[in-house]
Amino acid sequence: MEITVNDITSVDKELIISADREDLEPKFKEAYKKYKGQINMPGFRPGKVPTKIIRKRFGDEIEQEEVSKYVQEVFENEVVPEYDPVGESQMLELNWENDELEAKFKIGARPEFELTDLSEIEVDRLVHDVTDEEVKEELDRQLKQQGNWEEVEEEITEDNRVTVDAIPLEDGEPDEENKTEETIDLTKEESEQFRDDLLGHEVGDEVDVEIGHDDHTHSFKLIVKKVEKLHKADLTDEFAKQASDGEAKNVDEFRSLIKSKIQNYYDQSADDLFKNDIIDSLVDKHDFDVPEVFKKQVQNQYVERVKQQSQGQLPPDFDEDEYKENMEDRAIRDAKWFFLNEKLQEKFDDIEIKPEDIDQHLEAEASRYGIEVDQMRNMFAQNPQQLESLRNSIREDKVFDRLKDEVEIKEIDKETYQEKHDEDIEA
């Protein structure tokens, strides 16, 4: 048996496993012995069919099965320990002809690179202190949400909710058979396309509207049936208790609670954005190739994510190849981060995952899904793969914590951060 490795690129390798019948004969003999005890043929007692006949009748299938097992064993026992392939190795060929075996694989190798000086990397970090105006807006939103709508006899304003009969127009003629009743809340952003057409009208008015843009427009006749005005809920101590599920006992505590939750949201968002920005900065600063098989593995993971979000099946019109192509740059970026993260963990070799780290994460997950901590702990204990994924996630978070002390952080306000983000998208 011989293993040959040829370079395709610095990180992509062609690996060939070669063997002959002499290498495989011990496995063939064991296989024929096993099948001899299982095969029944007319004219022979059970288990007494001559090996010569078994070879003639079933030899190709038996030997091909053993060849596949042999290749798998060699790959797992010889290739993996010696070459440490990364990504989902791809079998290109498997030939067993004239007592000669040749199995070709495409495997990935870890890219070789050195970490740049981390102190030279500058990363923006969003810093935002919640204002009283933001608290007021959120409080007003909740009061509206818990308010009630009252039917009114007045002209439509942008503060109204309008019920209409929507009749499609085909070449200017109403299609009464496809008439539907629709409720349009003009206070919401998604109703903006109707707002200018409906403002100033009253119950009984008919309004022609066009929905869509460019070549994808649809014409409708809207007949106004009802106009409603929102009355917000009253801000009382009782409202504060109910809206906060008892966390706040009065209006002042409710305002403080809202401010705290908004601030937590911004702090978490800032942390997530910082992680994303620092990954982008590190990827930009390191120029190395990633194995093709590893990139494809990442793309396959994206597809699996889409499948999970669609109840286990891809949408009917989903073009998997086109999707993977569109996600190629993202896959390369994520693949690079995988290897950078490995390198950073080597640099920060004193990172340690303590039991309390896992407990803290489990508590957060239990709270997120509304279950008991012990139940969450049992779920992870029964799934070693999920537990290892949890440990990797905690380890990555600790890497980010260390990076905060290594890179140059430029704190900027929300407006400046948004402007820079919009400029990056346009670029």
C-alpha cells in the first residue's frame, strides 16, 4: 500500500491511495469466510457452499465492498493522523481493476501564515447611552400597542387605520370577483405606499392606487368602508405593572426598566457589531488561501441553515448552486476566520474554560428559551457534540475579550457608526 500526495495549490492536495491484491487478500479471505456461512444455494448444505463458487457468483460485489472498507480504514488510520486534512475531503475516484486499487481524494491543508501585529489593527466600537427621548418613544409605542381603535366620521389622516374594499383593476376595469377587504394602518411604515392616496378622503370615497414599482405595478380601486382613530392606553401604575409582568411597581420604575432594557439591547448589539468588525479587520489584514473543500463545507452549512429555517426543506424555488455562488465571498471570509481563530487560540494559550463559564451560558440559554437550567443542562449532557460546540463558542468569546486588549479600539457614536456603515455598503 502506498500513499502519494500532490500539491494542487498551497492548501489543496490530491491524495492517492494505491494498493494491490496482496494488500487486500487478507480482507478478501475474511469476507469470503463470513459469506460462506451465510449463503445458501440449491444442492449445498447451509454454510457448505465452496469458496470457489462464491468467488465466481458473488466475488465482484464482495471484493468491491471490501475495497471500499479498506480505503475508508486507510484514510481514517493513515491519512488523517499523518496529514490532518481540514474540511470535508472529497473522493474523486475509486478504481479496482486488474487487482490494482487506486483511490483519489481532494483534501485540504491548513494554510500557513503568521499573525500580524494586533496593535496595528483599528476597530470601530459603537458606544451609545440611551436618551430620555428614546425611552419616551418606546413608552409611547407600548401605550399605542395596548390602546384601542375607535371608529370616527372624519377625513383620513396619517394617524388613522382604514378598512377598505380592494378591487383589482384589469385594463382599467374593476375585477369584482377578486375583491378583498383590507385594513391599512397608516401609522405603520409598511403602509407608506397608500398614505398619500388616502389622506383627506372619507368613508364612501373611491381611490385608485398603484402598488409596486418599475414594471411590477398593480392597479386597485379602494373603497373606504371605515376610518378608525387610535386611543392610547393611559400611563398608570397599574399599566406599568401589567406591561412589565410585575417587574415595575409604578410608572417611574417602568421608565427605568425600559431604559435598562434598551441600553442592554444597544450594549449587546455593540458587542455583536464589534465582533463582526474585528473579524472583517483581521481577515483584511491576513492574505492566505483557504482549502476549496473547506470553503464548500461552509457553503453547505449555509444551505443547511436555510433548510432548517424552512422547516427542514429547501423552498421550492431555491436554486442551491446560485445561492452558493452568491455566498462564496462570505464563505471565504468565514473560512479565513476559522483559521485565524485557531491561530489566536494558540497565541492566547492561557485561555481556560471553567465550569462557571458553562453554567453562565446555560443559564442565559435557559432564560432565552423559557426553560429550567437543569433541563438545559441535561440536554447538553446528552449531546456531546452540542456540548463541544458550546465550549468552542465560549472559547471564541474569550478570544474576543482578549482582542479588546490587543487591538486599537475607536469608540464612535450611533450616528457616526451608521454613516460609516452606509458608506461601506455603497463602496
